[in-house]
Amino acid sequence: MKQRIITGAVAAAFFVPIVLYGGLIFNILIYAMATIGLFELLRMKGIKLVSPAGLISLLLLYLLLLPSSISNDLLNATGHSKLEWLFVAAFVLLIYTVLVKNHFTFDDAAFTLFATLYVGIGFYYFIETRSIGLTYVIFALLVVWTTDSGAYFTGRRFGKRKLWPEISPNKTIEGFAGGIVWALITAFIIQWISPFSSSYLVLIGITIAASIFGQLGDLVESAIKRHYNVKDSGKLLPGHGGILDRFDSLLFVIPLLHFLHFV
């Protein structure tokens, strides 16, 4: 626990000022974290980032991460949308399975493509959200962090019924509910300090949805790790694991805020 707290404090001291500052340095940080996240996922499958398939996925990731303010002009120049370039990457990966005589299989190609989408979409919306307004990023971060902490401490204190033991044996239904309650308290505090939602009813609905999706995002990554028999996605953050271990919930929550037209 001590190592976890120290790592969290150091990481926050580095991460938070960059989030507050925004701009190019923030985008560079997101690109770096997304690169590490993709590396962590591909490694679970035994696919090297420095390989033909890995480099294709990396190029696709960088394309997906392009902010709309840049990608519109750039993609107009190529005459193709991000979706069309996604199709190109899919076809190239499938052709690669033939060239290497199925040493890189259809399953590998599907995993590579889906891993890139999983990481790319979440971090792309992180960049987009920061460009729209800092308050929304703070809202997403604090809702995710308080959900995570609230679920942990509520589960430790009151947890009796297992939430999903086949995926994450330590999570409880009580902790799941506690995470939502703490997220709501946090959202009310943010709204009180710096009003950003048109109504408390909307804020309550969005916060509950974000808290639930954040916890589902955590379970999704737990399911991936359990399937590939991996304890942590990486070792970059001692006591916390890898980038995906820390941002798995945000990869679900931030796109959700856009899909619900909250941002």
C-alpha cells in the first residue's frame, strides 16, 4: 500500500500539471501513454510492437489519435476518412497472415485491430475532451478516481457478496454501489465549485452512468488479463501496474460522455 501511495503521488505530480496546462504537451503525453497501452496489450498476445503487424497497429493508433482540429485538414488532403484508413489497416493485416503462412493468424490480426481501437478511441476522446474544456476532464478523472477508491474502501468495510468472482474475485456488489455513491458526492462538489451541468438531474444521470461504465471498463481489462494469464498490464507504475491498469476505466468513461452528448 505504501508503494502504491508513493507511486500515485509522484504520477499525479507529473500528470496533473500537464492536464491543467493542456495544448501540445498534453497531446504528446497522451500519444506516449497510448503507445505504452498498445504495447502492453500486444505483449499479452505475444505480438511485438516492433514487427510488421505492430508497426501497422501503431500507425493506425497515431491516426486515430489525431485531434479533429488537425485530422480534418490532413485527411481531406488524403481523400480518405479515419474509418477508411481503418479498413486499409484491416486488409493489410489480413494480407500479412497469408504472406507469413499463418504464423500470424486471423485471430492475431483481429486482436491487433481491436486492441488498437480499444486504446485509440479512448485516448482520442481524452484529447478531444481537453480541447473542449478542462472542467470536463477534471469531472471524468475525479469520478473515475473516487469510484475506484470508494468501491475499494466500501468493499473492504461492507463487502460480502461477490460482484463477478470469475473475472475479479475481490470486487463486491457493495463496493460497486459504494463507488457510485462516492462518484455522485464528487460530482456535486465539482458542480458546486464550478457549475458545468445544466441541471442536477442530468448530472446525476451522467455520473451514475459514468461510474458504472468506469467499473465495467475495469472489469473488461481484468477479463483480458485473466484470459491471457497476466497479473498486471505492465510494470511502469510500481504498485499500480501499467498504463492500462490505471486508465482502463477512463477509456470507457470519456467516450461515453461524448456519446451521451454531455461534452
